[in-house]
Amino acid sequence: MPIIVPEDQLDFELAALKLLDKDTKAAAKQLNRAGARQLVDTYYRTQKMRIVMNNQIAALNRNGDSSVVLKHFYDQFYAQEKQLVQVLGSWAKGDEQYPNVPGAWLLGQKGIGPILAAGMLAYIDITRAPVAGHIWRFAGLDPTAIWISKADLRKRLKELEFDFEQTVTLDTIHFVADAVNRKWYNLMNSAIPREVRAEHPEAEPRDLMHKITMDSLLGAASLRPHSAEFKTICWRLGDSFVKTSGKNAGYYGMMYRQRKQWAVRKNEAGGYAELAATTLTERNITDKKLKATYEAGRLPDGRIELMSRRYAEKLLLSHLHHVMYKDHYHREPPMPYAIEHLQHVHYLAPPEPEMVA
């Protein structure tokens, strides 16, 4: 039998979590993007630890054991979470003297709270995103972006009769960049060895191209083409839109719901038959039920769900790009390629905030 110690007999003098003071709150508004990214990461790690502790407390209670000490530390993590929400919300919104227009716009959308808003602002550098597609790729939402291992990249290049013994030239970089659908200039910059870049921090990538080896080039080409952390934030964003897609749906929750209804109808009508056939050739599907679904020319329900979420995520990122671009450059951003060059007419402008930030 477990020994149960009454809570009033436990004599622990544990200090309470320090409250946020005015200086800390003021300093929070001066955070740079790197500092905000660290706090967003800290929030999610703290939240994860609190959830683990909550499960441990529940297990102790079921067994009749005392959970008073563990509950104390659970409360500490919970309080820290709340402080991080306050700090990051303040940073995302700005203040009267230095308002953060994109942050206020994000916080005005139903389903987007302080952590998601701060996370997106902390990871997106609008000066490196001339169009929304750059943000999509950074978030892992560009289906044309290829992430391939170095071994598989060697196999692909071998099939293209690539000479691995050649000296790296600009033509070599172009060839490898085309094989993995990367921008040649970005690939060249990434392929410069770190120690070389450290010795010549101000040099242009072209001036250091002679330092690029075949191994460093292939290594750069096989790097992840997106941010894993930002991709996770966007996944959480889509999950939030699902939760706000009910009766009183917000704009993006409504767009997710409408897109899913449209995709379900298209799937049932065989509209994804070509994609289903391509999937069968590209993937080794062993699950009999899943394979039968693809062979019938349809996509599984889970894939339709994820596609619908990604649609809402990409729409939000496009609108956020519009807001951030206009705020930074004080002019309208370029129209989407499909509108500007392909005569598409279904342009959706950013919605007005639904709530007071």
C-alpha cells in the first residue's frame, strides 16, 4: 500500500515564481527577432513539460499518492507559460509609440493568439521575401521544394551523367541547383565552407566560389529547404483554424471548412485520380486499405484534411506577406504570379481584423 502523507504535514519553503516587473515588460518590447524566436521555443518547451507533469499528477492521484510537490512545480510552469504569453503578446502588438501593424493585424484574426502571432513575426524576414512564395517555401509549404539526402542526390546526379570529379564552377552550381529546384545563388552561398565564411565575413559569395568543394556543394544541396521550427508553427496555425471553423467561424476557419468541402466533392468525383496514380508510383504503399483507395483514383480522408489545412495556412501567409510588405516598404506588394501573368481573377485581399488586438 502506498504511504500517503497529508499535505499539511509537508513543510517545503519553495519560492514562488517571480512576477514580471516593469523593466522586464519594457525590455520585452525591444526584443529582436532572434530573441523572440528563443522565447517562442521556450514557451512550447515549457508547455510540453507542464503537460507531462499534469499526466504524472493524474497518475499519482489514481494511485492514492500525494502530488502536492509535483503540483507546486506544475503551477510554476503554468505561471511561466502565462508570463511568456504576456511578453510575446506585448512584443507582437507593439505600443502606441511604436505600433507593430502586422502583429496587431495577426492578433485581430480569430484563431491567432500571442504565441502564434509572435512566432510568425519572429521567423519571417520580409526583406528576404519579395513574394509570398518565399514564405511558403520557408514554411515547407512549397511542393516543388526538394529535400533529398546526399546519397540520393548522388544517385540522381549520376543518372544525369554528372561528373563528380570536376572542379566546381558556376555551371556546376547551376546544374546541381536545377536538380534540386534551388536558387543557384542561394545554393552557392550555402556551399561556402563555414571556416572560409568566418575568415571572409564581408566577401561576396562569387568571390569565394573557388573555395567551394564538390562535397560542400552536395552537402548544401541536401540541406532541408525549409525551417522545421517555422513549419511546426504553421502546423499549429492550421490546427487552430480547424478549431475555429465551427458555427462562429473566423475568416480562416471558414476558408478551411469551405476548401475541405470543395476537396471532398472533387475527390469523390475522381478529380484527384491523376495525383492518386502518381502517388502509387512514387510511394511504396503496403497498407491494403490505403492502397485500394489510391487504386480507386481517390485520396484518403487524412490527405484531404491536410491539404485543406495547408490551403488555409498558405492563404494566411499570403495575407501576412501583404501586410508586412506594405508596412515595411510603404507600397503595395507585387500581385501574385497567377494574377499578374496567368490571368487568374480569384484574388483574395487580406481581411480586416475580426477582433480587437
